[in-house]
Amino acid sequence: MKAMERAVLVYTTWPTTAEAEAAGRTLVERRLAACVNILPGMISHYRWEGEVERAEEAVMIVKTRASLADAVSAAVKELHRYTTPAILVISPESVEGAYLGWLLAETEHADK
């Protein structure tokens, strides 16, 4: 475990729950994420190419280490059908120690 390594959350959205599940499993299999949470049934309103759009999507929250945030972002872009997927890296203020240890152990040998 690297000294000063910290956890981050990567927030992204997917057009379907099935796509989110497939991508989430891939992230965990590649050890880019210790855990992925998928929340189906979100409704989004946004402006795209000059028009206000509405879409039903699934939220994905990826729990990973900060040093893998760029690799997670690249994998999301690779796996996503959107031209511009939402990818936000969020740094939590604190993470419980045992959970952080588990997260770091599960992502230690990531396929970058």
C-alpha cells in the first residue's frame, strides 16, 4: 500500500442499467474499482447540442484509489456509448480505516 494513498469516488451515468452493470463488472474485474454501486431509475434533464434533453439513466459510483482515477476515466470512456460521458472524481473528506484498507487491497494490482 502506497503511503498517502487515498480513496476517491468516480460518479458517472449510463443510458441503461444493463450497460452500467456490464461496465461496473469490468471495472471490478480489472481491479480498477473495489466496488461499484449502480442506482437505476434516474431521470436527467440537460442541454446537449443546443437542445434541452430528457433521459432515463443509471447512476454509477465507482469506489477506487486516487492513483487509479485516470485509468477509471479512460475505461469508462472505452466502455461507454456516449460521446461525452459524465465523469466526476470526488474526494471524500474521510474514509473509515478498515474500509480504506479493503479498498486499497482490492485495487492494488489493477490492470491499467
